[in-house]
Amino acid sequence: MGQITLSGVTKRFGETEVIPPLDLNIEDGEFVVFVGPSGCGKSTLLRLIAGLEDTTAGHISIDGKDATGLPPAKRGLAMVFQSYALYPHMTVRKNIAFPLRMAGMAKDEQDRRVEAAAKVLNLTSYLDRRPGQLSGGQRQRVAIGRAIVREPAAFLFDEPLSNLDAALRVGMRLEISELHERLKTTMIYVTHDQVEAMTMADKIVVLNAGRIEQVGSPLELYRTPRNLFVAGFIGSPR
Ligand code: ADP
Ligand code: MG
């Protein structure tokens, strides 16, 4: 579960081709980081995978099945939004259970999943609080909890830490990496931050104007950047 293949995936907004035909394979369990400068198409690519945008051309398959036309809810993936997407009037428990409630899941199964997610995220003693009574890091964990309860084939993160202060960001990076080690679920993580990419990724996808400049492990990209763009972006010595 969690193998994702893009074949010739293309996105145009009107006349503008934001993603020229692109091929990419993501293996089950990989932590993949999409990195590149602002406006290069990272969010668009993630939203195409999530089904939040329609592809102009090409195909997306998830675990060997064609998912190209499927709505987001049918793809078995979970997008983690920034913590400000929480509902302020709902308790942590209700916030985390929200997608399950929407799906009409039985209450006892909802409870079981929320308790399990809270345990993984060290939120058990905060379940009856509201987001306003939590720290920034705790709020971000609630946002992740809301994804975990869906037991997705992959987690999709779009710059989830960009509105946290620098110290908290470092801590949350470690928490997300640890979560990946525990769950071993595919994660796709979008960032414009090279340090985040280099420290978190199994595989980095360097994007520039919607094109893949290079795909490789952090060490491969550092040692053998394919071109000056990658070298400059990764901070490689050559
Ligand atoms: P990134 O996440 O890397 O900063 P985006 O994927 O948000 O980049 O945007 C890539 C390009 O697509 C940008 O030029 C942006 O202006 C354009 N774009 C994104 N969404 C839309 C949209 N809904 N309509 C028109 N253009 C868009
Ligand atoms: Mg973006």
C-alpha cells in the first residue's frame, strides 16, 4: 500500500503549462520530498496526486490501480494541512475524528482510531481541549492526527511547518520523521527549504518550473548534482 506512479502527468491553467508532462515513481513506504523555489509547481503536483486538481493529461496510479479521475476521498490518501485549518470551536477529539464522522463511520470505531492516533502523537491528555488551548506544535500534531485516523496509503504534506517559528519547526521535523519510522507509510512532503529536504527525505525530487531536474537520495544529490540548478539549490560544493 502506498505505491504511486505518475505517467505523463500534465497541468495547464488556461494557456499556462504549470506542469509539463512528468513521470515519477514513488515506492511504498518512501519519504519523498518535493523541493524547489516558490512557484515551481510543488503544491500543484501534490494537489494533482491528492485529486484536488484534475490532470490536463496523463495518468496517476495508486497501488497499481488507475486513480486519474477519482475524487480525493476515493484515493486513500490524506493531505495534512497547516494547523490553522483546525476548527476552533471543536475539541481536539472532534477535530481528529472529523473526517471519520464525515464518512459516517461507526462511533466506536471512530473512538478507537482517535485514541490510537492520540497515543502515537502524545495527545491523549489533550483530547478534550480546544485548539486555542494548545501550543503551536500540539496544534500541528492534531492536524496530523486528523490524517492518521483515516489510515491512508500515503500522507501528503504541503509545507506544514511554514507558519511555525524556527525552533518549533526543527522539533516538528523530528516528530514527522519519527512518525514515518513508526508507521512506515508513504509520505510526500513539499517544502522550499533545502535543509528540510536534506534531513527528512529518503528521496528528493528537485523541481524547477514544473520540471523534474533530478531525483535521488540526499547524498546522491549532494555528491552528484546533475546541473548547476540542483547544485545551487542543494548547496553542493561544486
Ligand atoms: P509552489 O507550490 O511550488 O510555490 P504552485 O504549485 O502553487 O507553486 O504554483 C505553480 C504555478 O502555478 C505558479 O505560477 C502559480 O501562479 C500557478 N497556479 C497555481 N494554481 C493556479 C490556479 N488555480 N490558477 C492559475 N494558476 C495557478
Ligand atoms: Mg506551494
